[in-house]
Amino acid sequence: QVQLAESGGDSVQVGGSLKLSCVVSGLPFGDTCLGWFRQFPGVERELGAIAGISDIGTTSYADSVKGRFTISRDSIKDTMYLQMNNLTSDDTGMYYCASTNGFTRWDLAANFTYWGQGTQVTVSS
């Protein structure tokens, strides 16, 4: 059974930092591409791509988070991370991790097969 489990969401102030984790099970972690998506508050079923990481560690980011967020993966722990620094109120939302077999369009939610349940990030001033 495939499971992706996010954690690390919290309420923080503007300028703060958070580190999200996504533990993956039931998949060959080393062969899996992964991504982080955000559901914008009040917008049902609209997911925005935040960052993606390929099976060999190639990373891509949305323009809005470049220089502030870092995606990484640990093949020993079968875990993906999202380090988020200098958070703004626009970063508020439910964050989901997801897995896919291909990295070409890492920014398309429809390309991802398995999803976690999400972890809430709230940034306030």
C-alpha cells in the first residue's frame, strides 16, 4: 500500500521558517520523483506547484519560492523535505506531497499519482 505522510505544518509569523517532511512508503523511493503542492486558501481543488525533485536529485521551483525554499530527499529515510525560509502571508495554505514517475512536467498536479493528506501552513503578521 502506497502512503505519503506529510508533517511539519504550523502557524508562524511573517519572516519565519518551517521544515516540512513527507515520508514515503510502498514505493521504490529511489526511482520516484516527488513534488510539493499548495492548495490556496478558499480555492477548492486548485493546487499550485511549489517544488519538485527528480529521482536523481534534480530540483525545480516555482518562481515565487526561489531563493526561499529548498527541496531535498533522503533515500535512507525514504523522506522528502521542504525547508521554507522568509515566509510570507502568501505562503499560507495546505501543503501536499505527491509522487510521479516522470519529472518533465513536475509542475502539473495531474501528472502525480499518489498524494498525501496535507499539512497546514499558516503565516501571519
